[in-house]
Amino acid sequence: MRRIASFLRALRRSRRWFAVDVGSSAIKIAEFTDSGGGAKVLRAAALPVPPGAVENGVVRESGVLARAIRTFVATDDGARPPVVAAIPGRGVIIKRLELPGQTREALDDVIEFEAMDAVPEDLGNVNLDYHVLGPSETGSGLAVLLVAARKTVIENHVQLLESAGLAPAIVDVDHFALGRLCQELPAGGETPSAWIHVGARATTIHVPVPDGPGYTTDLPVGGEQLTEDLAERLSVPRDEAETIKRGGTTAAAGQPLDSLCDSLAAHIGRGLNLFEPLDHRTAPRRIALSGGSAVLPGLGPSLARALDAEVRVCSGMALTGGEPAGPAFAVVAGLAARNPVEWTDR
Ligand SMILES: Nc1ncnc2c1ncn2[C@@H]1O[C@H](COP(=O)(O)OP(=O)(O)OP(=O)(O)O)[C@@H](O)[C@H]1O
Ligand SMILES: [Mg+2]
């Protein structure tokens, strides 16, 4: 009997995993379990990141962050649960290649050779991966997405997760996680024309394309810029401006906040317009808006005006009780499809 109980415990344990998105202002982490083929989120938390501990997607002070993750993970039996992590797409080279050869074996042979041309880095410094998109446009080979991630960036994240007591199983790219959400969780029942994720220091725009990986770009703006601009306009310290921003529209903050949302929306609009020739628009855009800054009441309306769009705030993820985990968790939600248990069980 006791043996059966311990077997069931082990099975239950192996069916749980974590997904982590390390941001400059908060680490978004969630625990998942398998439920009939899909991933069900058990719990989620946004762990605060002290200023400077994460810069440009690189973890600079891992001690304090590892402790916070370890406390959340809280395994009492010394087990190292598997984890899926996202590294920032801005540190990753992603290229679409048309390659000869129809089989995976043939591709394995040519991919490294092709990468020497396609990747402007010493191949010794990057981890190469590829994904077959389908037949090439000429029909004689395959269209392949080549991904080259700097080893230092991967190792930096792996080291944080290992020292937090987790077993890194898959390192994904935040761009891909958002791209997956566009396919899996359409806004209003339809695929959104763009997914816009506004964090603290960066904004990621993903434009899905049928039968392709879509287009993704990052802008170096986000909620932190808005806080700093608000502090300047109201002549208050940064932390006070952050509180005012999060408190919604106080009489003093309302007008400047609205105009700062308008400038942020205009900036994002310029980023999105880079894709305009690719986007044959016949109807207003449907924008899915996520990221910690998506809850800013003025941002959705500002984007709707600037982009001529219907804007819907999306988290991509509901907690077990049905409550949404919040739009800051969109990257984590996009990672949920990468179930590491399937990998470790093989
Ligand atoms: N209630 C709120 N109202 C307005 N803004 C908020 C609120 N809660 C969080 N934010 C803002 O969301 C931002 C953090 O979002 P998020 O967690 O997505 O960023 P991050 O992933 O840490 O940053 P990045 O990916 O850009 O490095 C901060 O700028 C914060 O001020
Ligand atoms: Mg982020």
C-alpha cells in the first residue's frame, strides 16, 4: 500500500513543471500539471526584481532572485522539478532559410554549413536549433527557421534556475511564446492581427502570418519609461510616480498619464507600421494586448485610437479556479504548451 502511495506521489511530481519568464521588473513564474493532454496552471506569482538585477534580459544578481524562486517552488523532498524558460528574442538571431533536401537527416548535414553564412557570430558562441516550416517556395526543398541563441545568455538563465533548485528542460524564446498564443488563443475567436506585449523596459510586437512563423520586433520602451516620464512631469520621485501610475487616474496624474499613454501608443504604432506592407488590411486590426503595463487603464484606449484597432487585454492563462493570472503572464502562458514532462519521459 505504502509503495503504491509513493509511486503515485512520484508520478504526480513528475507530472508537474514550472514555466518562468525573467523580466527586468518581475519574474513571472507558474506551476503546471498535465490535464488530459493540456497544461493546467496550478498557481502563479510575479516575484519582484530589484532594480538592476536583470538588465537587457541578462541576470546580473542571481542570488536574491534564486532565493525568491526557490521559496515559490518550495519542494520539500529535494526533488528538482523541470522548468521551461524564455530567453529574450532580442538576444537571439532568427532567420528563415530555404534549404535543399527533403529529409531531416539531409538537413542535419547542411544546417551548420548554412548557419556559417546566415549567423553573423562565431558558431562556437551560439546554440543552433531549427524548425521545419514546410516546403520551400520553389518547391524543391524545405523552408526552415534557423535559431541561434548566444550560449552566454542561455547559460546565464540556466544558472539562475539551477541555483533556484529547478531542472531546466527547455529554453524557449519569448517571441515564440507570444507567437504560439496568437495561434492558440485567438482574440474574440479569431487570430489577432498583432499581439503587443508591453513590459517594463521592452515592448514586443508579434504579427502572425498564416503558415509561417510571423514577424516579431522589440521596442526599447515600456511601463518603466512611462513611470520616469510621469515622475518628471509631476516633479515627484520615481517610486511615488510608480504608485500614482498603479493607482489609476488621480486628479494630478490623469491628464499627464493619458498623454504619456498616447505617446507610448504612437511609438508602438510606428513599430507596427514597419510590418504594414506585409499586412493586407481589409478590416480594423484586432490587437491582443498583454504585459504588466496592459492593465494601465489608458493604454488600451490609446492604442485603439493610434492603431485604428479593437484592443483586447489578454493574459492567455486562467488559474485553476478560473481566475485569470493577469496579462503580465502572457509569455509564461505561451510557454505552457512546451510540456517538459513529455521530453523527460522519453
Ligand atoms: N497596476 C498596474 N498599473 C499600471 N502599470 C502596472 C501595474 N502593475 C504593473 N505595472 C507595470 O508593468 C510593468 C511590468 O510589467 P512586466 O512584468 O510585464 O515587465 P517585465 O517583464 O519585468 O519587464 P521587461 O520584460 O520589459 O524587462 C512595470 O512597468 C509596472 O509599472
Ligand atoms: Mg517581460
